[in-house]
Amino acid sequence: MTMNSLPKESMPREKLISHGAHALTNAELLAIFLRTGTQGMNVITLADHLIKDFGSLRNLFSASQQEFCARKGLGEAKYVQLQAVLEMTQRYLSETLKRGEALTSPEQTKLYLSSVLRDRQREAFYILFLDNQHRVIRDEVLFEGTIDAASVYPREVVKRSLELNAAALILAHNHPSGVAEPSQADRRITRRLSDALELVDIRILDHFVVGDGDVVSFAERGWI
């Protein structure tokens, strides 16, 4: 059953136009993406079934190609479209962050870092390199480790910062366990990096720890 065959009052496209995307349920948003249902199941019912089957919208988005395509109503074309949408979203967040000062939009920074790091299976140490007006010069994963640790080398951080002529850094790493609470090891490496960078007049402005559903800021905790 297609979107156009639904009763007008339950058509998510019309609801989005009338009330905005925020007014739609997860199933309605997914239905717009899917466009068509299957035999005996309209598109909204299919969308709701898929979300329940995967456990959440996020699980559906992060499913492997094999897992995604195995569900009735999905397939390779939908998988490719979804991956393109997710990549465009991440690039949008990145461009938004790079257009202005990273510290003037901490929630935007958290959202972007979460999109980059949250679903990684290994711990990754990510750095935003900033100029003297706190605009993003470059952002990259500098170290990547095992499922529960990443080796971080202050000398390499200093070297890369000088190569990019950075004046300040924002650090971030993920906890694959899903728990965002910083460890004592996280605090120790932040102090070591801060001491090393201070020798070349580069400041650490914040360190974010990305968990499953939360992002913790060292600056907000008063640790930087």
C-alpha cells in the first residue's frame, strides 16, 4: 500500500508540511523514507513493525547491510539511500560546526561528536583543531584502540597540532561500553596532554566523552 492510498489525515507528508517534522512519530518519519508498504501492510504499519523489530530507530540505522536487507520491505536500494542520508546528516553537522566558533554552540558540538563517535565498536580519540578564533581547522581521529582503550601519545598530539598551526584543541573520545562517565585514566591523559601542549602555547578548551545516550564535557564539570 502506497503513501497516497492512506487516509489524508494520516498521511505523514501532509502532517510534516502542516506541523513540521518534529510533530511526526518515528514510524511516520520512517514511512516517508520507505514510501511504500508491502502486500497487506500499509507503509506506516510497516515502518512501526520495522522499528519494533530492530528495537529502535537508531538500531535500524546502524544495522549492517545484511541485517537491513533481510527484512521484508527493505533491500539494497533502501540501504544505499539510508546510508546516503546518514552521511549527509553528518556532513551537515560538520559544516555547521566549521562555519562558526565551536564553543558558541556546545550542544551542536556534542551532537556532531556523538554522530561521529557513538556507534564505533573501538575506542577512538578524536580532535578538533582550532585556530586562534576557535574556528575548526580540521577534525580527525588521531588514535584508535581496542574495545576498551586507546593509546594516546602527547608527542603525536603536539606534532599534529603544530603541523596544522592550531591555537587550541577540543578533545573527544568514545566509550564503547556506552557509559559516558569519564574514568580516572581519562582525566590523567587530559592533564598530560594539557601540560605538553602548554609548552607550545596551545590550549585544550574541552574534552568530551561520548557514551550511548550521553556526552560528558570536562569543561562543564570544571575539570579544564
